[in-house]
Amino acid sequence: MQQGHKPEVFIYPLSAALHCFFTSDVIAFLTRFARIGSMNTIASILPAAPSGTGRRSVGEMLRDWRMRRRMSQLLLATEAEISTRHLSFVESGRALPSREMVMHLAEQLDVPLRERNALLVAAGYAPLYRERALDDPQLAAAREAVDLVLRGHEPYPAVAVDRHWNIVATNGALAPLIGDASPALLAAPINALRLSLHPEGMAPRIVNWHAWRAHLLTRLQRQIDASADPVLAALHEELAAYPTPPGIANASAEPIAHHHHIAVPLRVRTVLGELAFYSTTTVFGTPVDITLSELAIEAFFPADPQTAQALRDHAR
């Protein structure tokens, strides 16, 4: 790589061979989301920030977060090194916390940055954390970092998603997994979980659909518990209501994970044959920007030598 050259995330050239592998809808999807450098496209699919907190007091909101974290007043007061009496007064509205106290309690409760702003506003203070668009010049280094991770993961698939699992960037190795998904599922904003579990998406080709569905729903529920995000709650309800795709065997008939497996793999039939993956999640450490705090990279690693070889051969 030449010095000063900015890495980008590229899709394989749209050659005749590629057209033989994938439908025009899949190619359009990959062309649209292949480069995180295409900031106008990415910014257009980011969901808008939620509306204000209404008339709820900061004390009510803090109490809700404490209960969501399954902490008693005594435990939170002890960890925050304040008196239980003061915490009780804050939650009941008898005492208005200082800006510093709001941030201190939010830190102890691991409240997401977006919701920390909501707590500050409810207490009468200005928001602390900015939410920049991905095309903001101040996020240039972060965009380059995401580019490097996505491109560096090839020939294995990886995607960058926002807090609602909408895809904001991909690398070129995602194509074999998408297959012949419905055009409706490839229209922006493209939701990675919906694309995975919808009967007209990847679902009919996922060999262990029941196990993978259970894994995704459990993971999504943990996110809901941690964030209290109503959009994620609605997405969970939608995904849980999807019927079993035609041709999918009963859960009892699915292949049982072998003793050498380290996690539940994703097994999917593709034009390259049956591929098996483990997935990992990468997030930015210590973010102080809302957009970065909600950005994650889902990377898929081969779960067996056959998958690794098939993807390496395909990338040549």
C-alpha cells in the first residue's frame, strides 16, 4: 500500500461472472453499501434521533434505569458513594441532582450516551454528547478505521450496523450470503436481522435456522434490556412472529453442534456450497460521540476449513 493512500472497502468488480452468481437486486445492494466513504448514502439511512423525553422527571428516569439494571437503591448508592437518602430524594423528585451527579449516576448505571443526554435534558441541563453524521469531518478517522477493519477481514464477510441493526457499510465478501433475497429486503434501510430471518431473505437457506433464530432473538433481547430502545423492542416482536420458512426441518432434526464447536455457528447454503461461520462484534472503545457509540462491526469467521477455502477461492 502506498503511503498516504486511503483504504476503501470495495465490492468485487461487477463482471459477467458476478452477474451469473447474484441477482440484480443483490448487486444493487452491494454497490450501494460497499463503501463507507459514500457518506451521503449512509447518512440517509441512519434513523432519526428519538423525540424528547416528554414530562418524565430525571428522578423517574434514573429509577427506571436502576430497576432495569436490577439494582437496589442501597447497591446503587454504595457503588456511587452517595447516601441512600440522597438517592431516594433524587428519584422521588424531592432533590434535583447536579449535572455532575446525573452523569455520575448514569455512569454507574451504564446508561447509553443517547439516553444520558435525555437524563441531562430532563434535569434542566444541556446535552453533553454530540451526534455527528458519519460524513462529518471529525469522524474521518473513525470512518477510515471501519474501512480498514471491513477490508482487512476479506475474503470473509463483515458488515457495519447502527444501533437498530441497519447496515451502513459492508465488504465485498457478503455477496454469497445474501443469495436471492427479496428486493424489498434490499431496499434502504436494510436491516441485517430482518434480512437474516425473514422467509424471503436468508432464512430458507440457513441450515440451522431454529438455533440461529434463537441466538439472534436472545441477543436482541439483551440489547433491549440494556438500552430500553422501543425500536429494538418492535423489531424483536416482528422477528419472533416470522413463520418457519418452507423446507426448514423441525428444530429436533437440526444438526447437533459437535463437541469441537466453540459457539453456535451460522450454517447457510450458498452458491459456493454450504458455508459455516462464527460471528464476532467490534465496537469503538470509550466513544464520546453518539454515532460512534452505536456503531458495531459484525465479522464472520470460517467455522471449518471448507468454508475458508471456498471463500478464498471465490475471492481470486
